[in-house]
Amino acid sequence: MAYAFKLPDLGEGLTEGEVAKWLVAEGDEIEEDAPLVEIQTDKTTVEIPSPAAGKVARILVAEGDVVPVGTVLVVIGDGEVAPEQPVATPISDMSRGQSPGHVQRVQATPLVRKIAQELGVDVASVAATGAGGRVTEADVRNAASVDSTQSSEGRREKVRGVRRQIVEHLTRAHHEVPAVTYVEECDFSNVDLKLLLPTVLTATAAALQEFPELNARLEGDEIVYLDRYDLGVAVQTDQGLVVPVVRDCDTREVEQLRDDVAALAERARAGTLTAEELRGSTFTVTSAGKLAGLFVTPLVNYPEVGILGVHRIGPRAVVRDGEVVVRPMGNISVTFDHRVVDGARAAAFTLAVIDRLQS
């Protein structure tokens, strides 16, 4: 009897996942608990082990496909699949009008699916000429040839992985959050710039306690005021922007926060962050260092209601006690959800952060 392995429930209310990478191929022999597939969620990438030993008989979902929890990903073993393990319908099929109870799977090998992905062809829309209704490589290449006569503009690449999550997340933030950005300059003379980010986290957590509406969520017709100060830190990686979470920023020393930030940033760039390290932030801080620019407008990290940006710091001429002097100056911005936070309160919060940094 063959074993049909379904995409498991990965927790935290996640309802779907993207097949990021198959670690086996059809025909491989695999041991129980051996690495089987990497699944990308909106939080992190998870390596899932094989639930059984045997031959990989069929891979049913191609790399890059997004499917709901419960979808059969792969069949392991010989013989018929047990009747209590039906193949679920991928999202791509459901979007074409099929009901979840209707099973229709595109017949194509992983190699053909990979070629289709590289050529920008939707394998589900290709007319199949292979035996048993299977889509062949020739079918895909013919479809690509037809498509190229319609549009030969540049190279096509499917949006997937972290970039897909960024697209979905920021599109939602842009359309759902009426955001406003407030900006003020800050004198960083009293800040050890080697400890800049952890110092900003400390100052931000302290100010959030004075302005609880910025450490909140809007859920339906209720504002949820959070009593923890777990701050997200935006980190740029080769795959895109991720936001690991630094816990308990209100109670820990700057040096402890420095160590946490460094470790999280290292794991973010290596792609080894756990799901727990990416969820549950209450507010976000972003700083791009030398790339920060004089001023940018960060987008709110939905469902949070505010994000603080630290922009490029450099020597500038300023007036102090009636004299022009040179100080390390930089802009600080706060982008906020105007449904929850009033402009005056956002401004006061920003000034409270700056006061702590300048003192």
C-alpha cells in the first residue's frame, strides 16, 4: 500500500504553504525521517522529513506551487493509495472554479514542471498530447513559443519564496492601512553608534509604554493593547527583507539586545530562522545603515500599527547655544496606522524616542 503524504498543519493559523524545494526525486528510495521537502510559509522555511520509508512513486506538487494544508504532496511506496488519503485540490485548480471535493491533477513530471516554470508557462493551461493526458516537454515548449509571439519583453521569473511573501504582505499593508509618516531629526552625539540598533530598541520600548496605542493591533472593531514589547528588526537578505523578533526589549540590557540582534541577523542571512523567531512582533524598527538614505517612508509591518525608521547618520552643521557646530545628525521617522494612532500622539512618541537617544 502506498502512503500519500499531505501538507501538514504547520500551526499559527497557517492555511497554505509553498513547495520551496524537493529533496528527493521520483524513483528515489527514502528512509523514514529522512529529509523530504522544504516548505515555505509566510513565516519561515521548514524542512519536513519523510513519514515513511520506501520508493518515491509520485511527486504531485511542483516547486514553486502554493497549496492548502491537506494537499497530498507526494506518494511513497508501491500499490494503490489508501482510500482515506484522497488527493486534495491545489489552490491553482480551485481558482479555476473547481470545488475542494473535485480532484483533477495536471499530469506532468517534475522536470516538465521545472521547464514550464523557467519558461514562464502555466502548466495547467497547456494542451496535453502525452499518453494518459500527460503534459510533455514538447507541449510546454510549444506553449512557450506561442506565448513569446504575444510578448517578448525581457525575462520572466515566477514570484516565489520570500519574495512572494513580501508581495502579498506589503500589498495588504498598502491597501488596508491608511499610513502617515512623521519625521524629525536627532542628534546622536550621546549614542555609541556601534550599539545603535539595540540602543534604539531600548528607547523605543520605553516610549511605547507611554504611548500604548503604538504597541497595539486593530482587530475588527476593537483595539488590542499589547502588554509585551517584542520588537521586529528588519533585516535585508539575499532572498528579500525578513523581520525577526527581539523579545522583551523593555527589560533587557543594551548589550543583551546587541547579541540578540547580531545572532538573529546572522540566521536571517543564512536562512535558518525558526518560525518562532519570525512571529509575534508588536512594533518594528528598521535601519539600513549606510543605505538608509536621508529619509524614506517605511511601510507598516501589518498587522502592527507603527514602524520606526532610523535614517542615515552623518556630520551636519547645527546650531547649539547660538553657535554653528558639527554633530552626528540623522532623521528618525515613524509611519503609523492613522485609524489607531492620531498624528499628535505619533509625533509625541517620536520625540519621546529622540529625547531618550539624545540624553
